Amino acid sequence: MNVDDIVRAKIEAARRKAAAEKEARAAFAAARSKGLARRHAAKLQHLAQDTSSSATTEKGPDMPKAPELPSPEASDRPTLRPDP
């Protein structure tokens, strides 16, 4: 065997390996895309069920409200603004 034959064989092996890795990435990407589409469809279905069930139940005044926070202007703490 000549050195050129050995180099040519290594180059061909690297090309085959790169092609196999490319096919594997494409297969994983297709599976991921299919899984994401299925997950998105399930999410939309769950959202549709939640909105239809919440539309039938009436939210009354006994629902808790978020606490009101004091405005920053009304605080007694000094501000850290630099003097002009």
C-alpha cells in the first residue's frame, strides 16, 4: 500500500462517518419536531378544555385579590439618586 492509498482511505472513512452523523442528526431533528408538534397540540387541547370549563364556572367575589403594594414615591426611605 502506498501512503496516498492510506490517506485516501482515511479521507473516505471520514466522509462516511460525517454522512452517518448527518443522517443521525436529521433523524433526531425529525423526531424532535414530531414530538414538539404533538406536545403543542396537547397543550392547545388542554388550554381549550381549561377555557371551556372556566367559562361555565362563574368567578365570584370570594376570589382572593392580589395585595396592593405601596408606591415608591410614598415610601419614607431615602432615595439613592445622585445630587445634580
